[in-house]
Amino acid sequence: MPAQIISGKEVSAQVRERLKKDVEQMKLKNPDFRPGLVVLQVGDRDDSNLYISMKLKAAAEIGINAMHLRLPATATEEEILHSITEVNENSSVHGLIVQLPLDSVHEIDTEKVTNAVAPEKDVDGLTSINAGKLSRGDLGNCLIPCTPNGCMELIKQTGISVAGKRAVVIGRSKIVGAPMHDLLLWNHATVTTCHSKTVDLAAEVGRADILVVGIGKAEMVKGEWIKKGAVVIDCGINHVIDETKSSGKRVVGDVHFQSAKEQAGFITPVPGGVGPMTVAMLMANTVLSAKRFLESHQAGKWNISYTALNLQKPVPSDIVISRSCTAKSIDSLAREVGLFSDEVELYGKTKAKVQLTIIKRLQSRPDGKYVVVTGITPTPLGEGKSTTTIGLAQAMGAHMKLNVFACVRQPSQGPTFGIKGGAAGGGYSQVIPMEEFNLHLTGDIHAITAANNLVAAAVDARIFHEATQSDKALYNRLVPLSGGERTFSPIQINRLKKLGIQKTEPSALTEEEINRFARLDIDPSSVTWQRVLDTNDRFLRKITIGQSPTEKGYTREAQFDITVASEIMAVLALTSSLEDMRQRLAKMVVATSRRGDPITTEDLGVSGALTVLMKDAIKPNLMQTLEGTPVFVHAGPFANIAHGNSSILADKIALKLVGPEGFVVTEAGFGADIGMEKFFNIKCRYSGLRPHVVVLVATIRALKMHGGGPTVTAGMPLPKEYVEENFNLLEEGCNNMRKQIENAKHFGVPVVVAVNAFKTDTEAELDLVCTLAKSAGAFDAVRCSHWAEGGAGAVALGEAVQKASSAPSNFKFLYDLDLPIADKIRIIAQKIYGADDIELLPDAQHKVALYTKQGFANLPVCMAKTHLSLSHEAEKKGVPKGFILPIRDIRASVGAGFLFPLVGTVSSNSFPFFLHPKKLILFIWTFSVAPCPGCVHPHHRKSVHWPAGLNRLQSPGLTS
């Protein structure tokens, strides 16, 4: 009875149909996911082109996103390896086929090239790692070469069990023979491999229950050699002369088919046997690789290692603690939290930027829980918001084993070199390394400085050139000849459209249109855009520009602001994508024309250049805490003169990475009346995110100051009221905490009060604050010791936050955007600050009318006021009553998307902490020890003071 024919075409069709269903199931669970395959070809061989077209067609039918990457025959080995590396690091590609032979004019080491393919993407199964795993029987953790894998699939179709059978493999090539031997062996066959040196090959073949032939010799194996009923798999493809064929030849295998089919029980034909299976199994390996990729990157519990703290008593300085800790490599942390290698740009070993492409990859993943840390009204004694933010993250991660991300602002060098110090947290709750965190980081603030000052230069240059040139000369400069022709740039086309000029040919403009196009007619007295510097340099607060003889007497008064007060910083913090940032930068208003029209950076023609300068700054910075939990450090707008929150992008990415059971802890600058109010009314309005919990930070000492305690001077011993039990001051000061709890509850979010404990606090005082906080409506109130104990000291806070995140909430904004500007200001003043009313001074009244006319009245309001009091007067502590809030002026940050009223005497050109001479003098890289006489901080070792502007004054408080 002749052998049954095993049709590779039929079996491969079944395999492809199965794979198609597998891909559909993957897409059902992950709508934005598709298996990815790249076929890399060197040269342009016809036979390779044919094979590649078959692979691409099969991939398309199954639903695999396949790409043909063709390199020229002139490609060098280095260029080929570079292309392979790029594909290896592309997380959207799960299979990489290097099409052999490599048709290059250069000598190429094929073994080196094939081994350069990442083993998990090696769908050909040719790398030494996959071959080694196969030879050791690790079949579940490797990719099996396609031809042997296809042969096994064909053998399975016979219904004959491989286990216990005697198998003979003829040929020992790396592609077929050797892996076929291993595959049969680990499927429990007794395997013999035969080759050109085998003695009495016919006798060996005659003992085979299963025979696989891949020797490359036409019809070498004869039918009479074959055991009756054996399974014969013929992998050979050979061409023999056949004058009956139009081509003069025909394809045959390594087995003489006509005689063999009379002996065998099952046999594969050539062609139509093993050949179709090779492509099918390539696709199977690609789908398998994609499945493994999804399984290893599922949303859920991170496989993260935490760093153990070596707690010391007394607590050393921040810089000593930071430097005593061995940080994890940042690429390791990135992998632990689910970031792919192509989504991370390393900046050394301890910091990295994260690509925005991750947003698309994770867009279907549910968000985690969103927690904002704020505080009572700040005092010179400090409350410890940054320290609490980091301590809470360490607690929830390293101790409660939850996925958790901290998202904090990048500090300005102004306060870093001033009395306030850096913003990395403090004690055993820090972002590390603190030098990197507090100084240049990845250069985002420098990019903002460059971008801001480009705008300032463009404004004054435009005023100068318009004042000194005719319309024609100005127009010719704006639209210069290039190759004998003038053409409008895309930005200039936008300006023409804005002016209602529907022309795209420069020569077609009339004289009147040229005048309108070329002249912005900026009123120099209306320029609101200032130069910036990220240093507190008081002598730049008011300057005169244009004094060089080349400026022909066109001088005007100007000023320097601090960089983080730039609108570009606010744009960075509030943007949602690169395109959104481009649009926001283009809308920034820098001045007003003499006709009363707003002048934007798009009108100046610099918005594209600004986007290029900011293209890297838009990517969040990844760092870590002392205990190895992840931190995003991104953007740093001040909270008294801007909106005071880290970036929307960092929060959004973190919420996706932690998954639905995880937590993102972010900080809002200064007190709840400042940073938290802006977090809700501005940041959440633009992000669309809804917070689950507010953490309100307070300290016994700060509450005593709000209760009427004496003034404190940095560097001097604390008055006894702050180091001794005093219930009268404390209870009176708790009114400020009560008001800030009320402020948080205006937005419908549960509040947990974190009482940051000092060693001078008594148990009775701590209990009193917790009791009063709960009676004021807090969900819970807990004491914390994370400054001295790290995450372990904030576990109770973490547990309270976790419970509060499941409590009912009813988030709502404080005001409607459609209300008049004055009404929005009044609502904030009355509900949040407790003012009786507001007073719009003449400049503010003028701006209300101007911005309403210009169409900006529907923007949210970002109050610029002192952070040291609920009122406009910094010295008024507690809960001031009976005051009218004066609005001195109103300015527009149209690109960022808010109006900011200037309250009282608040200034935008410096931070309210002064440059610290001792820190500058002692700023040396050795961080020498220097005395700190009369230090007021009880946790501080008074014999040691670490200067350099990086020191966090040693208390769990001074961290906001």
C-alpha cells in the first residue's frame, strides 16, 4: 500500500489560520497591539526577493505588521550590525529575519551578523543562544529554527507519537540537521544523526521509524533503504535535468520519491511538503515572540528590587545620606517599571529621559490612583511636602509592595543656592543623586532659558528693524531671495491667513498687504516678555537695554525674571504632546500692537524654533528615591507666581505605568490655597485627570507659628514656644489647618492629614492635631517619621491614603470658565483665602477690559500672591479675616492657558528667598564640613553643616 502523502500546503494553511485567530485574540485584549516583523535584506538577489515577498504576504494574511528593510550591496558589516541593533531596540518589532545570503560587495561575517539578532526576536532560531537552549532541552524559552519546527508539525499530522521511536536525521547543518536532532531528542525519540562520514548509511536508514533528510543531494536516499511504514520527511530542494519541462529542469528532494512512497507509511512531497511549512513556522515564531512580549509586559505587579536603608542616629546631612546610598542603574529601574529600551534615553547611570511614544503604547491601560500632596500655609519652619511626597512613595513601594511613582518638580537654581536649598526631599526620604537632581539634571531649565531669551531677542530686534527700515526693505529681509525666488515659510503662511490675506505667492502682495504683513507695530511700552536667568541676581531686576551705539538710541527699561517664572516653563508643565506644545508656544502673547492687537511668538516667526529648542525638555526625567522607587522629575513652575505643579505628561505616563492598583504621588507647591487650588483648577482642567486623595502636610511647630508664636530667624535657636509643649498656640494655629482642609473639600476629594513629627513634639500635641484634623473633616490624620526612618516612617500614612482612595469622592472645579474674569478672581479670594471681596486697581481694570476684548476672558485664573499667608500680607498668619484682596495687575499667559492676577506686592522677577553668601563661598565639590552655629533645627548635628546650596536644612520640615 503506497504511503500517505503529508501535504505541507494543507498543514501550513491550518497553521496560518490558527495564527490569524491568535493575533485577533491579542488585538481584542490589546487593541493597539500588533505583532511586528522585520525582514532585513542586503543586496537585491532575485531569489531572496521571491522568498521575502512570500514572507511578507503570509504576514499580512495573518495580521502581522511586517516591514522589508533593504540595505544596498555596498552596506558594510558595521552598517548591517547597526541596523540590527536599531531593530533589536524597537519594542514594536517582535521578529527579525536576516535574509541569507548577505549579498554584499564587502566580506561579511554571517555568523556574527546572525548572532547580533536579539534572541527573543530571532524567529529564524539561528542565534547561538537559541541553539544552545534547544540543545539543552529548554524548548519553552527559545525560538526553534523554522524548518525543523515545521518538520515536527508535519510529523504530528501523522498521528504517530515520537516518544520512544527510533529517529534518523541525515545531515548536520545548523539550519536543519543539528536542531532537528535536538528537537526529536527532547520529544523523547532515540536519535541517530548521519552524515557524509557515516558507514553503511542504508543500514542506519533501515532502522528508522522516523526519517528526516536534509543532505542536499538529489534523490540520494533510495526506497529500498527505508523501513516499511516509516515516516519520511524530505527537506531537500534540488534541481535535476528534465527535458519534458519547459524550464528544462524539475525540483526533487533528497529522497527518491517514487520508490520511497512504496515503503514508507507517510511521506512529504517535494515540492509542497516541508517548503510551505518553513514560512508558516516563521510566522508562528513571530506570533509566539509577540505573545511572550505581551506576557512579560502585562499591567500588574512590578518585578522591582528595593534598596535597603542603613539608618543612622543622629540623622546625617542630606548629602551624606545621598552619597552613602548605591543607586540602581537607571536602565534597570526603567525595565522594572515596564519601560522598553527604545523608550528610554540614558543620561549617565542615574537619570534618563522617557520618550512620549509610551503614551500611545499604554493608552488602553487603566490609570492608577492619583494623590496630590499639599500643605498648610508655609512658614520659615517648613512643613515637609517634598519629603512627605518621597517618604510616602517609599512607604507604598518598598514597604507596602504597591506600584508607586512620585512625580515632582525640578528645582530652580535660585532657591537651591539660596536659604531655602534644594528640593530633593530630605533625611531618609530623598530623590538621588541629590547633586544631579538639584543642579543641571538633563538641561530642561537651560533649554527654557535659551527659548525664552530667543523670544526676547526677537521682540527687540523686530521693534528695532521696523523703526529703522522701509516696508520694502523689511519685507525683503523677512522673505529673502533663495535661488532667485522668494517663498513664504509655513509660519508666514499662517500669519497671512490670520490677516485675511489669501495669497501664497510673495510677489502677489499689494503694498498695503506688504505693510500689514511686515509690520507688527509693537508698542514698546506693552512688552510683557522679559529675559530670564535661573539665578537670584538682584541687580538684574531692573535694567536698561539697547545702550550699544549699534542700537541707534532705541533703549527701553526691561528686567530679568527667574527662568522658572517663564511662561515656557508653564507651557512645558501643562502640555499634553509635542504638537500641543508647538501650538501653545505659538499662542504665547509677548506684547500688544499700537492698534491693541495681541502679538504672539507665531507673529514673530519663532514658534518653530522654540519647539526645536524644547524637543528634549518635553520628555520626563526618570530618577529614583533612596529606597529604589521610581520618580519622574519634570517641569518646575513656581507656585506663588505660576501654577506650581510638575508636568501633566509625567503624571499621565506614571498613571499608566503603575496600573489600576498602583499610585502616583505628586506635589503641589506651597500651601493648599496656592499650589493645590491651581492643581485642581488649572492642571486637572487641562489634563482631564481626577485626583483620588489630598495629603495635607502639617507640623506642630508651623501650626504654633500660625497660632501666634514668635518670629523665627534662620540660624538662631528656636524660641521655647516651639520646643516645649504649648496647647494654646497649637490649638489656635490649627485653624489654618482646618481652613486648608476646608479648601481641599471644596473640590470634593478626601483629605488625609500627615503630621510631620519632630523629636521635640509631644505625644499629646500630636494626638491633638490628629483629633482636630479629623473633626475638621479629614478622612484620617496620621503622624509620620519618614525624614528619620525613610518609607517605614510613612507606612501608616500610606495605609490611610490607600483606604481614602477607595472612599466616595465628588470632584468638581471651583468656578466655571465662562464667568467674567473678576468673578473668577472673587470666587478664589472668598472661598479659598477667606477675603471679604477683591479690589481691582486701575492697571487690573484696564487688563480685564483688554483681555476680554482680545478673547482671553475664558481662561482659568492663576493667582500670583504671597505663599506665606492666606491673605496678601505675608506677616498675617493663621486665618486672616475681614480683608479686601487688592489686584494690582493682571497678565496673560495665553500659551500656558491662564491669566495671572498680581496680588498685592508680589513680584515675578525673583524668588522670595535670597542668595546665601555662605553657600556660594563654600560651594566646592568636596562638600567640606563647616560649623553651623546656633542651628535652630533639632535634628541637625550642630557640629556639622553641609553647605553648597544642596543642603536641606536638617529637619523633616524644610522640604517644600
